[in-house]
Amino acid sequence: MWFRLAKELGMSVARCQLEISSAEFGEWIAYQALEPFGDRVADIRMGTIASVIANTNRGKDTPPFKPLDFVPWVAGPKQESAPPPPEAIAAAVFGINLAELKANGTKQIVIRRSKS
């Protein structure tokens, strides 16, 4: 909340924490619960405008748009993804090509830390 408040007031978080008492900070939290502010609320407002424009111009067979269809941080339907294969993990983490090692007959891999 400190970062949102500092942005709203146009000051750094450190300055905001120095100048605002805990009582006032509590009031800001209560105010934010009643009257949300910040970029997320602005995104929803802009999504409302975009949905009105899109619905005005949509075809007869197109389903109506909702404001959240135009909000970038709202995720669509969650898609199940399979975990990455061991080869991809080994390549990403250790830079090891497991397929090549298996083809060469390597049965054990020893990873040592560097002395830095």
C-alpha cells in the first residue's frame, strides 16, 4: 500500500513514510477500500470505454464484449500445461544436453561447484 500511496501523492515511499502518521495511513487504507485508486482502477475504467466502443461496432453474430476483455492484467481461461521434460530442465538449469549424454552411454552426471 505504501507504494500505491506514494505514487498517488507524487512522492517517494521513504518520504511518504516520514510524512504520514500511522493514523493517517490507516485512514488512507480505509479510503482506498471505499474509493479505489491507482492503475488497476484506471485500467477497468478504460476497459469500460473500450467495451462500449467495441460493442457499438460489433457484428450481429459477435457476442458482447465485457470491460475485463480489454484489461491487460486479467488472465483468460487457465490452461493446463504439462511439466517440462527433464531434458528441458537440465538444459535450462545446468546447460546439459541429456539426449546427447544418453546417446553416448553416460549413466551418471556429477555437478561440481566452482571455486569462486
